[in-house]
Amino acid sequence: MPGQIGLLQATEAIKLILNKGKPLIGRILLYHSLETEFKVFTVKKNPLCPLCGEKPKITYIMDQQEVCSLSQWGVN
């Protein structure tokens, strides 16, 4: 199953890189492996989302050292 999902992810990346086809932007793909079924659901953008909404509060991505720093917990 990881191979099947990896293939789908690689296909999505190729579609975005080549600007071809219809990528899953704004949609969620559900794969039911026991039934070998695929379902696609449309997802609406949340205007209040702190990352991608109209007034984002998250404006940059922290690096691993910044996130995992012990100094933020008062440990030197």
C-alpha cells in the first residue's frame, strides 16, 4: 500500500511541476484499499485559516532547530 500512495503522490508532484492535468488542489483523495475504491471530496478554503486565510497569522516556517530548541523551555 505505501507504494500505491507513493505513486499517487509522485503523480501529483509531476502534474504540478509540468503544469499538466488536474492536480488535487482543493480536493482530498480517499483510497479504500480493501475495496480498491477511490473517492474524491471537494474542500472549501477556510477564510479564517491562520496559515492560508485572508489574514494569516502564520507568516513563516520555523526550522527544526528553532522548533526543537530547549532555550524556549528555559533550558540552556
